[in-house]
Amino acid sequence: MAGLQKKPQRIRLHWLKDMRIIFLGLTLLLCVLLAGCLATKVVTIPMRVAGEAVGFVPVVGGAVEGVVDTAAGAVDLAPL
């Protein structure tokens, strides 16, 4: 009887594989929906930072900052 030991039962987690597929699908869907928003932010944030940095120049800083901010606003409104 010593040689007839039972093998331990493996826990089957089929639902875990299904949940991974669902999570991956939802993540990809979210990435697709936010791609346009992310693309404009990647472009406009450096523009706005550069405009603020140029804004410290005493004579022309304010005018350049306004132009850069207007251009960044136009890029934000672009339908990407």
C-alpha cells in the first residue's frame, strides 16, 4: 500500500486565462481611444514649456510666449 500514493490535485484556473485576455483587450481599447489625446499632449507640453522659458526674456518674451501658447492651443484642437 505504500506504493499507491495519490498524486496531488492541480488547481485548474481556466477563468484566470480568460480574465487575462479580457484585461488585455480592454487595455488595448483604452490605448486606441486615448491615442489622439496622448499624441497632442506629447507635442504641446514641450511647446508650452519652451514658451514659458522664453517668456522670461525682458523685451520680446511676452509676445513670443503668446504666439507659442496660441500654436499649442491649435495643436490641442487638431483631430488626431
